[in-house]
Amino acid sequence: MKSFTITIQDSKESVFIEMMKSLNFVKKIEEVSDDLIPEEHKKIVLDRLKYIEENPESCLNWEDIEQKLKL
């Protein structure tokens, strides 16, 4: 089974839903929020990125890590 994400105009929502309901092969219609990542999680990531930007020496270079893993 496949799932799709479709963006439509708000004013056309009811028409679209009715059209989808009329198709016998459509198994489920579910509205999904655009904001799947909570704001507090976004803030944590942004804070970490800022820290890395201000303290680049605190991070490891991926190429160096990759080389160590290959040894």
C-alpha cells in the first residue's frame, strides 16, 4: 500500500475529501499536521547548532571519524 502527501487550497478541502471518498480504492483519509516537529525540539536543535558554530573545536570531523572506524 502507498501513502501520499498532497497540498491543496483550504477553500477546496471539502471538494477534495468528497472526491477521495468516492474512489473505492482509497482506504484511509487522514489530515496530517504540517508541524510534525514540536517547537521545543526545534529549539534544542537550534541551540546545539549555535553552540557548534561558536565552539567548532567541540566537534569531530566526519572524515576523521570515518578513518578511525575503518582501522
